[in-house]
Amino acid sequence: MGILLIPVLWNLYNLKATLTPAAYLNDSSMHEQMVRLAATRIASGQLPLTTWFPYLGLGSPHFLHYQSLGAMAVGLIGNIISPNTAFRWSTYLGVSLWPVCIFVSAKILGLKNLTPATSALFASFIMSVPGVGYEQKGYIWIGYGLWSQLVASWFLPLGLSTAFRGVTNRRFIPYAITFTMLTAAAHFETGYLAFGGIVVVGFLSFKNFSLRMINTAVMLVGSLAMSLWIIFPLIFYKNWTSINEFFTNGPLEKGYGAKIELGWLFTGKMFDYGRLPILTIFAFLGIVVCILNWRKLIVARLLVVLFFAYLVLSFGPTSLHLVANIIPGHSDLFFRRFIIGTDLIAIFVAGFGFDFLISILSRFLNYIKMKVSNTSLQFKTIGTLNSILLVLTGILLAPMFSQLYEYDSSNTFQINNQYSSQISQSKYISPIVSYIKEHESGRTYAGLPTNWGQNFVIGEVQVFKFLEAEDIQEVGYTLRTASLMTDPEAYFNENNPSDYILFGVRYLLLPKGFAPFIKCVHIMTLGNYALWQTPYGFIHLVTTVGNISLNRKDVGVNSANFLNSNLVSSNKELAVNWNSVAGPKPQNSPPNLLGSIIQVNPNLVDGRLAAEVDIVHKSILMLTVSYDPGWTVTVDNRNASIVMLAPAVVGVPLLPGRHFIRFLYVGFNSYPWLFMIMILSFSGVIIFVKLTPSIKKRAVNYQEKANAL
């Protein structure tokens, strides 16, 4: 237990700056925003899964598309303390206490002696080239902010260990299916590892094979049934989620491949990047020990098989194109993230190897003790050797602690600098943010990651990321969601008035001295920040003059020419033939005589917008939100149909006359049935676990009576 306290106390002390309320430099900004929205929805009695997420990518049902269990759970806590505080504590404790999860999981696996404690010791010290594994770089402020992966990292080890035990001991099956479901709900790629682990544990032994297969099948089917509330909506909405076109053929999605990853593995860069390969050496030693104990220890088989299975899976289509294509949903997966499975098993086998080394040294000490006859000399000899062993262990592990200390110190320094910058700049940026919120009739543009927006910062955080921390609906923080407009947004042309209309941009937040790119009205300049206002907003009247064929794989690249045209600024649009399904025929009404917008009452945060319009010629009222079948509309209190306009926004056709239009987002409405299936599935597994021993016992008694007769 003393060994376990070392990484825990180390993390709690060195990561305490995580609790500082500094705006995030990485993806944690989006996760924190999800927590805030979840807290608001829960407080109002709504299910976040069915609501509209309006802030990025022109909005989307982000809680359905994305792994959102963690955001909802922490959002629930956020109604007791503030959501931002709850999020920061979840990151701090999630990273700091993770060694405890490893220790408990190792105990459940049945690992003996010092292995659980030494595995926990290694848990915090992985450092890799990509930095997206089970390592601090993946989570903390100067890292990547992979918060949903962090949440799932607490469930995967427990899911694998209870599934391993559940194959032979049905008492563990309910725990296995629960942790597997929680893993999938917290992070999709981690969920694949959990389900794959269930399949593996069933085939580790042929002893009592039929029993193992039955238990494996119960765990697999039970886990799938429990996870239907996650899986089914994703399948149902598959055609309305985009594939990140910019990562499709690169290593971020396809994996780095066998050559690169094996190079990292054998040069120590997969677990010990930037230091001596301490953890790598113990992991290799642990693998060797496990192989030598293959026949004797079934848990050794599990660790070896999972280590290589997860490693091969992380190679992805780069090396295993045909195999990867078999995996359900492979086109939506980031295969490089499967490296977390290799990391997890490496932690266990490294603990195994370290424990083996300690046992060898202990035997050597006992041998020395037996060779020394004098009792006093015995104690002196053993004490000296133990001291030498302790010093050597410290020297051996010192590079890990030294590297992590420097990394955490850098994290603390940069967080404090960011917070100081925010405080000093708040007198300038806060009035601007307040003005936008009070008059939020459209979105705000503050640059892109690919242009001047990258260098327009508050402290080290880009202004377009800072706006997210303030819950401003914006254009520019690209490729963060699976909305159909997320890829087209990356092609936003700031010199084209059509794009400002199409993306509903009302405000430009520019560096002082920057001239606006289109005709705007100056609102205010404070410090280095200048706010400008466009004449556009969330809605616009257009007429369709043609059609364009798009789908979820090419909606960005194939609409690039449209985004560079002046069609929308001329009140012209294209109807979309989505997935080869023909859209409406062109209207070809006079674009300058469509009518006028009388008033607008936008509330996209609640998935609503109301408007009054006066139509002269038949036209389409374009709502600049990402198209989703959950959007409904009434025209003069009568249900109407929505259409998709290029690239993928919502429109409602209108005939001449004065009309009252109400848009309302109605999310996926079958969650109560799916939750009922989850409860029934869990209840069925409990009944199976409780009744099967008694059924077996009755069968034995019946056979004994038959034999007696």
C-alpha cells in the first residue's frame, strides 16, 4: 500500500494547478462546455442526449454523436458545485488517483505479491511520441485534453478484470457488463477494447470450455444490450454525422502502422519517450515472464494476448486495411487511439516484470543470509544489501520521476501565466463578451486555426477558444464536432460575404488595427480587441437555383467551390441531393424580390427560433444550423417540411404571404425504451447468475437419484 501512495501523492501535489480556473488550450475547452450545458439541461429536467449543442460547427446533437457519459455525470455534480469547478476537479482527481484504479484492477485479475502495487507505480509515468495514450500529456493543460478518454480509463481496467473473472465465476458477470457499458458510453474507441477483451477471455483455456463459452456469451450479449442506448442512436443517425475529411487518409485516423509503432516500441519511445527506457525494459521482462508462465498462469496468457492484440489493432488500416474494414464503424474510428490498450497492458506486465526482479533479488538475499552464520553479521549484511537494493531502485526509477516533475512544473507555470493574462485582459474582453451575449442574434468569428486566428490570443489561448469558454456561438473553432457543417466550416472564406450569411456570422472580433474583411459597423475597441457587426444573422431568405450532390464523406471538399461563390450573397442557394436521394427542384424565383424578414426571436441554445416574414415570391427561409432530422418547423402553426440546403443547413419552403415560423429541435425520442432494455438486460443477467447454480445443483441431485434407482 505504501508503494501505491507514491504516485498518488506525487500527482496530487504536482497537478494541483489543474484546479486553477484558466481557459483551456486544448480540447478540454469543449468538454468543459459540454459539462456546463449538461448541468443546465439536467437542472431544467431535460436529458442532454436529446438536446441541441449550438456552440460549434453550426450546432449538432453533440451529446448523441459524441461520448458524453462523463459530461452528463459531472454536469449532475455541477448542479451542486459550479460546472467548471466540477470539471476541473474531475480532471485533477481522474489523473491523480488513476493508479488506485490500476491497483484494484490488478487485484481483481489475481495478480500476486507486489505486482498490483508496482503496476500502480508505473501507471502515471508513460510518455510516448504521439502523446495520446494513458499518459498525463493526453489530459492536462499543456497536453491534448482527451477528457472523455480519461473518464473511460477508469472503467476499462475494471471491465477487463471483471470479465476475466466472470468467465469462470458468474458472480463477476454483472460487474463486467456494467463496466463494459460504462466504458463504451464514456469513450467509443475504449469501448471497442472492452468488448474485444470479453471475446479474448473466453478462449484463454479449453478447460470447462462449454461453461466458459456460455459465460462469455452472456457477458458479450449482456454488454451489447446494456449499451444499446449508446449504439442504436449512433447507427440510426449515421447518415447525419460527418466524417472528418482532413484526417481520413492520415495517421490520426488510419493509425501509424506497424513499422512506425514497432520502431517506437523497440526504441523505448512508446512508453519512455525522452528518457531511459525503464518502463519498456520492465514491460519486456514482464512479457517474457508471462510467456514462461503461459501454461501455469491463465492471467499471464491474458496479458500476453491482449498486449499484442491491442498493439496490432492500433496499427490500423495503414498496415491492416482488410482486417480493419471488418470492424463495425471503422470509418468513424481513430485507430491510433487504440494504443491506449497497449499502454494499459504494458502497465500490468511492467508491474509483473518488476515484481519478478524483486523476487529474484529477495531469493539472492535469502541465499546470502543462509551463507552467513553469525547472527549479528547476518543482520548487518542483509541491512547493507537492502540499502543497496533500495538505492539502486531509486536510481533506476529516478528518470521517470525527474521527467514527470519537469513536465508537471511546466504545466503549472503555463497555467499560472494563462490565468494572470486572463485577469489582466478581463477589463477589455469581458465587456465585449457581455455585449455579444446580450445581442446574440448571430455567431461570432475570431479567426481560424489556419489563419491569423492562430496568433490572436489571450495569454496562450486563441480567442476563438476563449469564446468557447464563454459559451459564445461561434465560427472558426473547427473540426470539433460531428455536425454536417464541421468540414465545410474549415473552408470558411473570410473575404466572401456569402460565407458570413451562410454561417450566420453577426460579429467579427478582430485584433485592434485589423480592417474587417466585409462591410461592417464598428461597435467598440477595448485593448487589443475590436468588435464589428455585420448585417447578417441566423436566418436568411433565398431561392434555390440548382442542386448539388453530397454525402457525409465529402460534404466539405465537394462544397468548397460553392463556399467560394457569391450565390448566397445574391440570395441564391442549392438544394442538396444527400446520399443520392434527390432534393427539391429549383424554385428560380427572382432573388431580389423574395420578401423580407420582419422580426426574429433566436434561442438556439434551447433549440428554438421564431420568426415573422413577409414573402413576395416563393422562397426558402434558411436557418443557418447544421442539418439534422431532429429539426422540425411549423408555418402559421401548421407542421411543415424542412429541406437541406448546401452545404448542409436547414431550410423551409414558403409561399407568398405573411408567415409566422417556429423552428424547434426535437431530439432522438426513443431513449426511454433503450433505458428500459438496459434495465431489463441487467435484471436478466442477475437472474441468470442467481438461478444457474441452483439449476445445476438440482440437475446433480436429479442425476444422483437416477443413479440410486
